[in-house]
Amino acid sequence: MSNQTPRRTGNPLAIVLWVIVGAGLVYGVSQTVIKASALFTG
């Protein structure tokens, strides 16, 4: 993967993709935390 692309992009599709990826990551982490806390608290 090359870092030739500028940071400030006007591509809305890239922004939507990053939002979806970020939301998925946050959802997965929150689910893991909920399961871990449920295990610890019983």
C-alpha cells in the first residue's frame, strides 16, 4: 500500500467507508468489553 494519496480527500465514498469501518471496530470492541465485564461480574 502506497502513501501517495493526500490526507485531505474529497472522496465521499472513502469517508463513508472509514465511518463504516470505525463503527464496526467500535461495535466489536464494545461487545468484547460487555462480554468481559459480564464474565468478571458474573
